[in-house]
Amino acid sequence: MKKLNSSHIGNIFYTDLKAKIKKKFFLGDILSKYRKEKKFLLQLLNKLLKREYILPVLNRINIETTSICNLKCGFCAYDKRDLNSHPRTTMSRELFQRSITEASKLGYKRIGLTPTTGDAFMDKGFIEKLEVIEADDIIDSCYFYTNFIPCSESQIESLFSFKKFFLLAISIYGNDEESFCKFTKGNSVGYKKLVSNLNFLSNLLDSKKLHFEIRINQRCKEGFYLSENNNELSRAIKNLAKKDKVAISHTYTHIYDNWGGKVSQEDVKDFGVDLKEGHFRKMGPCTMIFSRLNIGANGTVNACHVRDADYTLKIGNIKEKSLKEILSSKNEKYLEIINAHKSGNLPKVCKSCDVYSSIYEYPGRSDYVFAKTYSDQSINFKEFSAMIDQRKKEIEMKNNV
Ligand code: SF4
């Protein structure tokens, strides 16, 4: 982190100018179509050349400390989840400790604490869970997303004491009080708390040195430009971002995805946002089933943390089996999902998913963004199979002894 972050607020005038030019000349749709076609052709080429890029498998696993959120955003799957398939609950400290121990034994180094849905601060024991990570000898880093509303000032301040914490991603829904309330089905109390927490963090940075990144991701109405706006939320964001031009970044968008088919135009009508419809043409397995695994708040292990809010890709539960066994070729259910992806007969959620990422696509810089401190290497399918076969062998050897 040496030079001005390219998404820093200092670049906002140019970011907005680019967005306005794209809008005026309808370039957004043309560029998006061009990029999709190019992507597809490159994937096809890689497939023919047998080049596979599974994102580094052991760099990250996700643990859902809670599946509960304080907001009910229209463009999120949270409020539309099948609660019979995955309940609203919070992970106990004991189960969290077990998850960390088993993940670190398998060699995982980094923990994502907010997979899929749920806000970390809705877990009243969240800070104690950060202490569990801090005390582990193998896990070396963690990060999480939050809407930054259900946290107290003392919780915000305590983040500065966790050395393994490397990224605070703040998701802001709306660009003013009206759009916040409309998007989130929230109220002005939540909106004011958000502004107040942003200002608190901003003031804190006058006396505390940041050792972690802050990424502010704002979801806005189309036609909103931060560079031209000065309401209390915009001021709070700009003030915070000014405190560190390297470690703090800001992005905003009015474009949303369909959450694996769970969100439709009807859910966002009158929001003034665009739902990105129409799926990418899909080519081969999605890398997420290998390298973006998730342990849910009730112990369910799911083969994707990204968009499967109903946990339809569940492959076991760590209350019943070890993580090692669940993530080994001993697990028929996991093999079934992998084979479905390999054969092109994708599970329902994957068929509709807009976030699909082919193993035939050479990963861009942003795919490594959460793993940039490691000497990362994508692996191919053969190497992945060898890894899960080895786990199976070790389990069977142990059982035979
Ligand atoms: S296609 Fe979507 S839901 Fe399926 S594994 Fe990939 S990211 Fe997850």
C-alpha cells in the first residue's frame, strides 16, 4: 500500500466523469456485452488448451458467525431465504472455536467472517470470536463486511487491537435517508446510527493508526454522483476517506445482481437501480465450489459462500463430521456437486447465478485481492483432486490403525 488507492475518494471527480460519459453515450451496455463475449472466447480457448485456474484453495475459508441481519434490503436474498434450509441463528463460541481449529489444521490461513448474508455485529459475541482467531497459531488474517449500523463505538474501537484483522468492508445502502429507508426497509434511527458510526471512526483516525484497510462500498440510485453531493452521509464518507488516502477506498454503483435467481425486477421496482439480468454463458465448473467454501452459523458446510443464500449446496455439518472428511473425496455429496459442475449440468442456484466464475478464466487482479499477501498460485483440477484424495487416504489410514 504505497500509492494513492485507485478507488480513493480523491479520484471521485474522474470516476463520476467516466460514469457520466458512459451513461450519456449508452456505453455501459455495449462495454458489458463486449467484455462478456471476450471473456467467453478466452474461456473457450483455455478449455481447449486444458488450462485451468482454480483460485488458491487454502488461502481462505469463510465462517458465518451469524446468519441474522438488521436490514432487509430489497436487492438482497436475506429476506427471501428459505429458513427451513438455513435458519436464522448465531454460531456458539464453542462451534466457532472448533471451526477455527479444524480449518487451521487443514492449512487454511485466512478467515472471511461474513459469507452470504447476515451482519457480523448482530452476533453479540463477535468480538470474542475475533479473539479466538487472534489466539490461533496458524490462521494469520481475517476480514468482514458490515452495514456498520449494529455496532457500538467501543466495538469499533476494539477493532484496532486485533493484529490479524486486515480488512473492514463497509456496505452502505442508499445515498441519502430516503433511499436508505427505501432500499433497506429501515428507518431514520438506523440511518443516523450509520452516519454517527462513520463520523466516530473518522474522528478515531485522528488519534489511531490504521493497520487494516477500509473499503466503503456504497449502493446508490442511478444518477447519484458523490462528487456533487454534500448531504450528511456523503460528508461522513468523504471525511472518513480523507483520513487515509492509501488504506481507505470507496466505490459505488447502482447495478445489482440477481442473487442466484432470488431477486427479481419486482423486488427493486421504484428503487432507481439496475438489476443485472441475463447470465453469463457458463463454461465449466465455477471456481467458488473449490475455493470459496463456507461453514454456516449452524455448522452446515456449503460449497459456496458467494450467492447460495439457501445453502442448497450443503455438503455436511461439522457437528456430525470433521471438516477434513467433509472436504475430502470420501464425501459423496461434495463429489456430486463437483461432477455436476464438470458435466455442465449445474445445480439450480448456479444456473441462475450472475457471479459464476469459470475455472477456465485466468483470474484478474481483483480475484486475488483477498489473498495478496501470499505467493498465490491457481491450481488445476488434477491438483485439487489430489488434495481431496489425500485427505481421504489419511482418514482411512487413521481409521484402519
Ligand atoms: S455459480 Fe454462483 S452459486 Fe454456484 S458456486 Fe458459483 S458463485 Fe456459487
